[in-house]
Amino acid sequence: MFLKAIVRRTAPAALLFAAISATGFAAQESAPKYIFIFLADGGSLTGLEIARSYNRVVHREGFAVTDKIMREGTLGVLTTHAADSLTTDSAAAATALAAGCKANIGALGVCADGRRLRTVMEMAREKGLRAALVTTSTVYDASPGAFISHVAKRKEYDVILDQYLRAAPDVILGGGREEFVAKDRSERKDGRLAAFVERGYVYVADKSGLARAAGNKLLGLFTPGEMNFDLDREPEEPSLFDMTQATIKFLGRDGRGFMAFIEDENTDTAGHFTDVASMIHAYRDFDRAVALAYDFYLGHPRETLILVTSDHDSGGVGFTLALDEPRSDAKRVSANENDLKKIASIPMSLRKAAAMLGARPTPEGIDRLMREVFKGFTLAPDLKKMLLAGQVPMRNIYTDPIANVLGLMVAHNTQAYWTASGHTNQPVFVAALGAGAERFRGYQDNTDFAKNLFSLLGANSK
């Protein structure tokens, strides 16, 4: 399998950007029959490079996104700003990618001027292609939602799921069972799952069920809310790799063609928690999923288009030179391969570690956590004071005070620092391989992503 045989070589960022040029696309271009849209939510080129280096150093493995999709295909850059903000959210960003228009923060499938344009997935289905929404977030979250629904506010989950039910994409996989089956036996929520089953969906709730699933439509809801970080995943909770494998098997069996939206939300959530270990593991799972698509592409090279991109950056992570201590005369330290190995020793997400400490950490609890979980790491006195006080580290790092302080502790020990715990305005990469890949080369607005797909599908966005 490609995943095991992938070439073990480096791909410095400078070489990646050298691939970006203004060359045009082929004059005689056929519409792709199989379209994969992989979204590393909150992903960045620096985060991807950290994960690639980790794979090389810790596991002696290559990386499909860089070694295959970027090297054999094309590479572009997308802007990320929303209509009303220089820093976007996932709803506005996904609307740009799916519908080809700028949206305001929080709007899902609704342009800033009020238009509700059909999306690339809606157009693909009109062309006879099957459709899949796959995510490690809740299935009704902003990114998958933008490809099939249209609501003014991204948290209108009832409306989003009603639109899913009417549209009936062939595959829906991810978290979010709580909106289908209510703890309080809400008739609406319990009735929703029944309504999807009546619509023809086979329902599965765990990894074993996913592997056995057969039928015309597939609905998989594996956790009450968002799915877990890879470091915390339970044995019967499928990974993105597992869900992608099932999706390809489910959609590729009849030769009709398909458009599959496949998202890893954990790259974004890890950024919000300033959790470099969880971020790396999310990229590794994401990359293994992309490798499955690459294997599929090898069997259908003239009919397949693989797109790998992000909606925005979360956290602005990067290895950097730093001072050993916060003094002007302190020595400088830089990251090396030992820091990657140190990150590899972290056994759980910072969210789980923060939950172990609780909202009011005690000195004993902190010492025990450092001794048992973060072996070989040191906690600076000022950070310990922050933990005891539940203090927000700084204005731009604030999502979860306990987890974010632990993130600073990891940074001090590895030189993998975060500039924020929220979204940034960094442009994002788009890698493309296969039929129509040339259209995604170069520097473009994020709305061009959808426009390119509309053009490839032989349609426009009007």
C-alpha cells in the first residue's frame, strides 16, 4: 500500500512554494468523475510541515500531502478573509469554498448580499454524482454544512439537519448524535433519526458497524458531540482514515462518480487548545486519509481530482528560536529532532489533561500531572501560578486557560510556540492532483476554489 511505501524525503517550504506559478490549465479539460475535497480545518503550511517532520523523525515515514499531492500535482494559495472581517470563521470560509461568494461571519451558505447560491456539491448531484459529508466534527457543523445547506446562522442545527434530510447526500459520517437522539427523549430529536432511516439511511454508531455497513445511504454518528482527539480516541470510535475508507468503498462501487467532502476538525480544535501533540496526530490521520484517495487516483488517474486545503489558520503555530529564560542575557535555544521526540511522549490531549486538573487545580494535582503525564517536561514557576489562579495567559491566548497554560509549558520545552488560540488571517494552501488540478495553481481568493469547481463541472455559480 502507498502509505507504507511512500518515499521518505524532505520537502522544505521553499521548494513547495517554488511549485506555484501562473501557468494556465489545459485547453482541452474533461470534468472529473471522482472529486475528493479534503479540508484540514484550521490548518496551515507550518502546521503541516511540523507534522511532516514528525513523521520523518519519529516514525521514519513520508507524508502523502507533500510527497504525493503537492509534488506530483499543483500548489496554490488561498486568501481567507470574510466579507465583514479580516479574520474569518469556518462558516464564512466554507461558504466561500462551497458556493463561491464572500459571506459574513456566522453565515452558512448565504452570501453577504443575501443570495443563497447553489453549492458545488448541489451542482455535482445535479450532474448525477453521489455525495458524501465526512467530518471529525459534528455532521451539522459549519464546514460540512456549507456544502449542502443555507442558513443565516451556523448554529441553526434544526434547520441544517432538515435541509440535510431533504437533500439526502449518500454518506454522512461524523459526530453529533445528540441532535438525533435526545437524552430527555425529545420527540423532535428522536424522530429525526427515524426520519433519516425512513429516508433510506443505514445507521451505524461505531467502528465495527461502519466496517459492516451496506445499503443505498449511510449515516454514521459515532459520538454525542465532536469526535475525540486521536490521542484520546476510544477503540470503537473510527478515525478519519476509517471513515474515508468506508466512504470510498460505499461511493465507488457503482461507477456513477462522486464528490466527497472529508474534513478533519481536530486540526482546528488543537489550535484553539494550543496543543501541538494533538495537532500533529490530527495531521497524521488526515494524511493517511489523503493517501487512500491517492491510491484510488492511481486506479482512475484521468477521472479523479484530489483537492487538499484548509479554510483558515488556527493558532499560528511554528518552531522558533527562543530564550532559555525570559532574561535579555539568557542563551538562545532552537528546536531540534529531540523536541519532536519529546512531543511524541505526550500521551493525551491538553483538553483531557486540563480536565484531570479541573477548574481549580491544586499544587499536588499539578505536580502529579507533570510527573505522570508530562514526563521529562518542566513547568516554569510563573506558569504554575497561572494554573493555580486559572489565569488567561494573554489577550490572544484565551480559549481554555488551563489547557492554554499547559500549551505554553509544552512550548517552553519544545520551542513549538503559538501566536494565538483563535483564527488568524494567514492565507492557506491548496494542493491539487488529477483532472483539472491546474486551475488551482497560484494565488487566488478562496471564492475561486468553488468557481474552479463549478467550471470543471461544466456550470457556473449563478
